Amino acid sequence: MNFDYTLYLVTDRQLMSCDSLTEAVEQAILGGCTMIQLREKELSSLEFYNQAVAVKQVTDKYHRFHPQNRLF
């Protein structure tokens, strides 16, 4: 399986200028982002899971980043 790492986003909610992580991810996709890594060290496992589900909804909207329906 080949992945396009041309523009790779690693999330960090402490550094973003958007109001929400999903907004930041959507803006990144619209700006040409080709890969997203959800990396939120300060969240509990449940909070991380909920953020991952929300990010996957955004990536699904643009049909990106989920080969074989897996969250990356």
C-alpha cells in the first residue's frame, strides 16, 4: 500500500489557531494536506478515541486517508 506523504500534518491542539481540531483538519485537507497524524498526548484514551472518530468523519467527507476503511 502506497501513501502520499507530500504534506503531512501532525496535530497539536495547543499550537492550532482554529476553534476545533476538526476545523483545523478540514482546513488542512482543503489546503492540500495528504496525510494526517492525530497526536494528542494530553488526552485520556476516551477523549483521544472521540477526537479520532470526529477526525475520521472529516476525512471521510473528503474521501481521504482511510485505505481499506482504516483510520490512520
